[in-house]
Amino acid sequence: MSDQPISNEEETIEYETRHLDSACLNESHLKHPWWYNLKYLLVGLLFGVIFVKAEIISWFRIQEMFRMESFHMYGVIGSAVAVGILSVFLIKKFNIKTIYGEEVEFKAKTFNKGHIIGGFMFGLGWAMTGACPGPLFAQIGTGATVIAVTLFSAIAGTWIYGYFREKLPH
Amino acid sequence: MNWLFQPWPWYIAGPLIGLIVPLLLLIGNKTFGISSSLRHMCAACLPANIPFFKYDWKKEAWNLFFVGGILVGGFLTVLLIPNKGAVDVTPALAKDLATYGITDYSGLVPAQLFTWSTLLSVKGLLLMVGGGFLVGFGTRYAGGCTSGHAISGLSNLQLPSLIATCCFMAGGFLMANFILPIILSL
């Protein structure tokens, strides 16, 4: 590694990182002006409305889920997954292209120990805050301004993970 | 139009959320996921020469627009089509919460736990600062959150995502049933 130029090393790191952390990375190879991103703001807005209207961002609903006292959240996540599986199957089967004519790309995830350790840690935090990352943004939007502290702490947690990443088991 | 002001049932909300997966794929080849936005914020604001944050975050800016939209969506819903009345809490949960003095269900976020005035109590610090830290550290270590693993990952039948989702649930069960009662009694 040491005798390779830096750019290559960075590329390798980026590749390894993407491999470990394949969620959420942009697969489109097209370059668009920034305002093309406004359509994602609209999709996010729709998501925010569903979050509040179905009480998914409610701390109480999350407690009921983890205490097995209500079917609501299981119904939400279960039916979302069912629709997701069907949609992905149809996109693959009929080779449906994006609105820009690109092939839709799917990435396989490689298992690592972080899925277990990190997943468990996130579960603890989810039950404490009553929110996964998406609902944190929606909760702030509904006027619970103190949740900005929780969000900031989550960003700090992400940063600390990045700092110690090489020392953690994967 | 009455339904607009009532809480939506799971069989409306769940399928709509599921449709976000193909929607994002088809309008720009984007994989549904939210916790990465926290990483992009680190990369944008304080990369500090850490390899994990040295990448072209601007290429992923769509994700920041997406979470910005979620915030605006929450704001507009409360403004225009709020859920009428308090959260309908299951009797068993209500009974347990009452023993810790939590009786106000008027907000989706319990006002007796999550406010600026409780932030500096031991309970408040643990729940908001400690809980937030676990959410940020845990999701990145796991490589995704409920959206990236439980919804997108499972939609693409990824075994690592199933393992991660089971661990989310295990952590949540342990916290909600065994550790949270101790925190709430502090």
C-alpha cells in the first residue's frame, strides 16, 4: 500500500468503505445541476407527512412495539417491506429503467460484525429516543426543538465511529 | 376529508413507505436510506482528515435534501393536517408509564421526558444525549438504520440486513423492557 500513489490509496479506502457501508450511496453516474435534488426534498416531505400521520415518530408507539403491546409498528414495517420486495422484484424482472434511462443498480451487502454489534447499539438507542434517524428530523419539524440535541448527539456518534473505525471489529 | 385529521392506520402508511423504495430508485438510482445523511454532515462539516469522511459528499447531497424534506414534512403536517387529540396509548403501557409520572400523551414526543428543561437532568441527558449517540454510532457501525437495512436491504433480500434488523430488535427489546424502567425511575 505504501508504495502506491495517495490517490490510489484513497480510492481503495473509499472502495472498502462503500463495501462495508453500502447503504445510501449514490449509484447514479449522471451529473445534474443541484436543483435536480429538489425532487428528493419532495419525496422526503411525503415521508415526513406519513411519519407524523401514522404516529411512527411517536416515542409511545416505539415503546409499544418493543413491549409487544401493539401491532401498529409491525404492520407498518412489515407491509413496507412487502411492497419494497415486490417493487424490487418487478424492477429486476422487467428491467425497468430510471426516468433518465439508466439501469437501476442494486448492491449486495457483505456481512461484517458491525451488523451485530452496531445493530444492537442502535436498537438500544432507538428504544431510548423513540426514534431512528428519519423520525429525529420529523420530530424537530413538529416543533420538538430539543430533539436537535439528540440529532447533534447522533451526528457526534457517527463522527466518533468514523474516528475509531479502524480499531473496531468488523 | 375527516381521515386527514385522524392518525393513519398501518395498512396505509406501510405500503406508502414501501413505495419510497422504487420511487427513489426510479427517479435517480438512489437507495432508500437515512442514517448516511449523518455521515455526509460529518464529511461536510468536520472531516478532520479521517478516511471515513474523505469522500465527495456533494455527490450524495440528494440525501441531505431528502432529510430536509422530512423535517419540512413534519412541520407542515402539524401546521395543516395535525392528528386531533392525544396519542392513544395502550392501557398496559399507560399504566406502567404512570408509575414513573408520565401521564401527558398530548405530543408524539412525551413532553415530560423530552424538553429543554429536562435536558440537564440525569434522565434527560441519558435519553437525549446518550440515546442519540447510540443511534448515530450504532447505525453507522451497522451500516444502516431502519430504512437502509430493515426496508431497503430486506426489499433486496440481503441477509446482512436481516441480521442487522434482528439485532436492532434485540437491542430495543432489552432497552424498553429491562433498562428503560431503571432510567425512568432515576
